[in-house]
Amino acid sequence: MANFFSDNKDLQFHLQHPMMRKIVELKERGFAEKDLYDIAPQDFEDAMDSYKRVLEIAGEVCGEVIAPNAEGVDKEGPRVVNDHVEYASGTVQNLKAIVDAGLSGLTLPRKYNGLNCPLVCFVMANEMVARADASFENIWGLQDCAETLNEFASEELKAKYLPLVSAGATCAMDLTEPDAGSDLGAVMLKATWSEEKQTWLLNGVKRFITNGDGDISLVLARTEEGTTDARGLSMLVYDKRNGGVKVRRIENKLGIKGSPTCELVFTNAPAELVGDRRMGLIKYVMSLMNAARLGIGAQSVGTCEAAYREALKYASEREQFGKPIIRFAAVRELLSNMKARLQGARALLYETTRFVEIYKQYGHIAQERSLEGDERKEMKFYNRLADGFTPLVKLFSSEYANSLAFDAIQIHGGSGFMKDYPCERLYRDARIMNIYEGTSQLQVVAAINAITKGTFMEQIERYAAEEYADSMHPIVEKLKMLTAKLAEMIEKVEAGEQLAAGFKDFHARRLVESAGHIIISYLLARQAGRCEDYVASARIFAKLAEAKISEAHTYVMESAPDDVALFAEVDRTEE
């Protein structure tokens, strides 16, 4: 039987990370619920055994149900029937299998019928689902919207909605509009309080909404009349059963065809306020988007895994000139580089997830009691790391999903261009990943502060100070040299910014990507000390990092402040 957890040693390795002990202690509150719920773990070992069993069940559903349905879902797709979405038949089967396996509400508290698993487990499940079918991950993974409710909603709203998610209700986040894509401050969907009905009523249009006809939706809407900026926006929760929303159409997309991307029309749709008015974009959407970026990271890594496996399988079976093509040096090199990027992206994904997990758990604890001084300090520390690493993981993993899907087709040759092999679908699915939930360019904008404020360099110094296996010492020395190059680039850019505004923006991507290459190299070198399986990938990725950083270093150091004028070239029109 196919099992996407049991067949993946890399996932099992990350589940055993030393920081899991701290994460489990925080998530389980010192195992305070062991006498309240039969399913609550008694201790750390019991908790880890429980998480592993949950992931094995998820892996089996992915391997036995979701993956076999993927091609059919891609061909059939969803459709609009009587103003609502009707999923492809394979998607319906997938949802039933997930619910029957008890995999809904994975991270939600047990008092809401959730499984209370750590975020690490949810991200792993997302990755496995994406490996099976990236389009279905968009539907199942959106249950993370419930985490925003759990974090910010009143107890009344949590008690009302969270058990529904644990029972299998699907979710959506209704943010973008025809005139408000990345610029969410321009959202104009109107929310008006009705004294007669004692509820908020939503009116307007939302566009490009993933799983837009979900059972429960978080909606960004303008509650403050006369405003046109972010300060007039609030977050509301909408229950599909209450009516008032019609699906105008499902977008005809290049990829992720099983996931309905909808244009929605709201007509006096009743909704309830989440948290405080005016904080919709400033506070709640920012939290929601960070979680979504982590979700796209998982989706991207799952796509990388699928692409690498398809390429490896084909290269091992396809014979040319009397031997399998995997025996040709050019193919072996391509596969080795694919594996290094896959394992590097995954290392960054779970490092980021651990940072997010710890600060989020302290946030939940702070709602239950006052944090101690050391706890507040630790929460702030991990919050800062999470803010820097979250756009970094979205940037790298989504770009790698595209490049690995591209390489998988290349290894298939002409066959990869045909619909006879899954790599064609993977290539189409991957293309959206460095676009939605913030393009790669916007991830650079989000991550550059971690460069200028020292977050990345400080963390790189911590990695450099760790103990490494003897075999990794040459790589660590190389990384210290590359870190010095990054420091030179940062100094040059900061000096250039003083002379020409925009110089930092001009070089932002080179700085962010250089930091990311160093961080990923350190993570793989650290893993190589715990498991020899990562030695080759650590060495290969460090070589890739050296080439990329050397190129960036040459470009930046030879750049002059007046290079910013190159921006203007695009705006000029010939007379």
C-alpha cells in the first residue's frame, strides 16, 4: 500500500528534531489534559507516537486515495451549479476519505473536537497532500483559517465554528477583489450593521478566492463608512448555510484545476465580527497571510517531492543507447541538484515552522495566564525569526517547485511534454506557487527588513557557532567566507541607499537570496551531522550557494548608485 509518510525518510527525520520536545511541552501545556480526554497523550513519548500515527494515516489517505484521483480531478474540475460550487467527483471522494480518517481539525484544541497536533504535523500533512494533488491541498489546507478564529475570535464564535471544522467543514479566506489584489488596503466590500437583524450584512464582490464557496469563510470587509484605507477594514466570519453569497464564476486556470478559484457576489450576506473593528488587515490578515505563506511553502515542497520522484523513476526506467538514462552524467547531475534543492527547501520549511510554532504557542498561553519574563523574551525572539523566515521559505520553496517541475519535464524529454505523464500537470500546478499569497517579488519586500535589521545575519552567526560533523567543516568554512561576502554586499547597499534612494530595492533580491542560500546550506550541514543521508545534498547545495552568492557579490560590488536609473528605462516610451 502506498503511504506518503512511511516512504519519506526526510519527513520522519524532521519529526524527530530536538526542538520537538519543547514544542510538545508548549502545545500540550505540560500534558494537562491527560486525565480529561482519552486521546490526550500522557507524556512526550506518547505524544510523539500519537503524532506519528496521525501522519501515517494521512500518508495512507494521500497515497491510496488522493494521488490516484489527481489526474481525474485535473480533467474534470469543479463547476458552478445553481450559483454554488460542485466539486469534481474525485475531490468529493478525497474529502470523504479525510473526514472518515479523522484528519480534520488537526491542530485545533480537543475541546473543539480537534486533534491538538502541533503545527509541524499540519505542515507535514499539507506537504503530503500537495505531493498527491496540489489542487486538493488548496481545499484541505485552508482549514488553517480555523487557527485564525482560534487565535482571535471570541469564545462564543470559537465554540460555534471550530467544531464544524473538526467535523470536516471546508474553509476559505475572502480577501482579494477586482480592484484590490496585493493591495488589500483598497478592499471595498462593505459590511453594514443591521439593527433589525442584529448582524453585519456584507455587500460587494470578491475575486480570485481559493475554494471560494467554502462552508466557513473569513471575509475582509470595510466596516467604517467614509474610509478608504486599511484602518477601515475588519475581519468577519461568514457561514455558507446562511445564504447571501453566489458564485458568479470559477476561473479557467492553467493549473491547480481541482481547486475552485471563484468570483463571489455578496448580497446582504450575514456575518459576525472577529476580534476588534478596524484591525482586519493590520492584525488579523497579517497573521492569516503568514500562515498561508507557510501553507504554500508546504504545497511547494510537496510539489518538489512529486517532481523529483517522477524524474527519478523515469530516469531509472528509460533506456537510451543501451542503458538507463540515469547512468548519463548530465542526468545524474540534474537529479542530484533536484534532490539538494528539495531537501534544502524542506529544511527551511520545517525550521520556519518550528519558529512559528513556538511563538504562536506562547501567544495562546498568554491568553490563559501572564507570561513570565523569560517566556515573553523567548516569544519575541521566535516572533522576530518567524517574521523573517516566513517570506524566505515562501520565496525559495515556490521558486524551487517551479524549477524542479521544469527539470522533471526535461528529464522526461519529449514524453514530459505530453499528458501521458504526471510531470506535465505538476509543471502547470507549480506555476501559481510563486504568484499567489504574495509573489516572489513581494516576499523579497517582506524579507528585506530581516536583512537591514540584522535578523538573518544574527541567525547565521548562531548557525556558524554550532557543532558540525568533521565532514562538514570545509562547508562551514566556505559558508563563513560567503557570509563575509554578504556582509560586504549589505554595507555597499546601505551606503548606496544614502546616495540614491531605491538602491536597496534595486539589490534587495540579491541580498535576500544570498542570505537564504547561506541559511539553507547551514541547515543541511547540521542535518548531515545527524544523518549521513544529507552529506551529499549539503555539499551540492553549498556549491550551488557559492555560485549564486559569488554572482550576486560581483553584481552588487560593481554597481553604482546611479544604476537605480535603470529602473526608469522600463517606463520610457519611444517617440
